[in-house]
Amino acid sequence: MVLRRVAVVGAGAAGLCAARHILSRLDRFAPPVVFELGDKVGGTWCYEDRVMGDAGRPAVHSSMYRDLRTNLPKEVMMFPDFPFESQLSSFLPHQEIQRYLEKYCQKYNVLPHIRFNTMVDKVKPVVAEKEEEKEEKEEKEEERETWEVTSSDLSGRQRTETFDSVFVCSGHYSEPHIPHIPGMDHFKGTVLHSHSYRCAEPFAGQSVLVLGAKASGLDISIELAGVGAQVTLSHGQPLLTCPLPVGVHQSSPMVSVDEDGSLRLQDGSAVAAEVLMFCTGYKYRFPFLDGPQLGLQLEDHLLAPLYRHLMPPAFPSLFFIGMCKLICPFPNFHCQVSRRLVHGLLQCYNTTITRELASSTRVITML
């Protein structure tokens, strides 16, 4: 049997999970090649103090901030076949998640298969005619697709390799979504997205408008209040009923910036702020893929169509792992890879069937 070659893009939790399960079936697959932009495993859990790319180093992928703790208990968050250490508390600091992923990588011997400091520049399908079986001579020839993956190292040296399948595990929490706000040019203070937030101390004693009150917006607002910042938590959800610390008050959404730099709210009132922080989520971004070529809509908050939230109908050997957002991530990655992919999907779905099943299947995420 010819072993299938698989490329994995990203060595975060999803990529490590994909590689671990591919390695468990070496009767069917060659050892995977895992392409990782950074110099260590962990993906979004890999904390860095810097927020911008330096000379010779890529832009920072992770959106982790210094004091983040998980909002899922470890008992729910873990990979089903790899529990956290029992003595740890349920809600963990990000450093423990990073250590957990490093131990996962070590246990399943994934590290030797990772190419660090390597950017994937292009993933391109190559369709070749499949040789007909003698008894099927009168039937139309099927097509077999392979993938050309072009990557580059820190020196810029490129190489192109051929694979039978590609797992896209590059995540979707690294490209900030910043909504259009009329009049932004009038604002004279500091503007940033939560992607660039690392700790509260630089904002001590300042007035901050935080736009967005989901997980990061609420958590960061509480951190800011802890250093004496006066926080306006601006959002369009029903008012939060949980107790908020002194220094945090809720408001309607910000809709524009006035000529004097004040921030106009939906209810008609205005507030002054020294800092405007967008906690408005992230966009899908796959610069190495050509959406039209793959029959995919690749938009800010839309990746479609995907059969079972995994594969484009026309290319059933290309897999997107962990693209849904309202999930328990690690168990979701495990189920997608182990139950659906490695144990059958790579070989069982022909293009016609998959196209029919996927005709109305979409991944749409509204922030």
C-alpha cells in the first residue's frame, strides 16, 4: 500500500491533534509534515510580550494576554485521551495550557515532524487523471488530486512539495476584526485591538472605552479597573447582570467619533476617552489559499461551503480543523480528526457525493 502524505498547517492545539492521530495510523499514512510559523508549539496559547513583528521575525500570531485564565474548566477543555494533571485547579492560567500542549506533543512524539519558523506561502491543488481499472474501462475516468505546498524559511528560501492531503489548522484568532466607525480620524487618543493587549498597567488611571462585551471585552475591562482605569464597556447586548467592579460601567454601542474627538453612542450621548480598545473579534484569514479556485467563499466571517464544517465539496482531501467558534475546542479537534478523518473520511467520500451533501452546508460566524 502506498502511504498517503499529509501536510498540516500550524502547530497549535488543532495541528498537534491532527499530527498525533496521523502518527497513530502509520499503516495508512506517512509521518506528517507540520508547518509552524513560530519557533515553538502552542499556537494562540504561546504568549509573547511583543505585539508587532520585528525585523526578520513574522507578525505575532497569538492574541494571548499576560493574566488570561481559561473560561472553560480543564475537565471540559482537555483532549479526551489526554487529561490535565489532577492536582491543577479547574480554571487555568494560559501558561498551564501551553505546558499541557508541550506534554501532549512529547507524549505522542510529534515534535520531530514539525518545521518551525516556516511560513506556508501557497497551497495549490493539482488534479491528475487516475488510471482506470480494467473492469471499469467503459466508465469515465476519475480524477485524483494532490497538493503542492510551497513554504519558506526565515531566510526566504522556498521549497515546494507534494502531498495527498492538507489539514488547515492555522486557527482564526490572529487577524483582528475592526469595524468601520465614522469619524475615527478625529479621535486623538490611543487606538488598539485586544489582539495587541498584553497587560493592564500601561492604562492605569486612564479613561478607556472598550467596544465589545464578550469574553475578552469583559475580562479586559475587569483587569483595567484593577489598575484604576475608568472603563466604559460599550456593547449592544442586553445589560450584563453580573457584578462589575468599581470603575466599570456599561453603555450602548459606540457608533461614531465627533469632530472634537468625543465618542458618540447609539443612545445619543457622548463620552470622552483617552483609549479606545476594540474587543470585536477576529476574521478568517487564509492567505495561502485561493478561494475561487477551491470553490470557497473566504470572507471575514464566512467560510463556505464546508461539508460537516470540514471540507470543501470540490476538494475532499483538504480539511479545515476547528473553524467553528462556539465549541469546546480541544474535544472538537479530537473528534474532527480521529472520528471523521483519519478513520475513513480521507478515502471514503468521492467528490460528487460530497458536493451534494455540502450544497447547503455553511460555516457562518457573526461577531
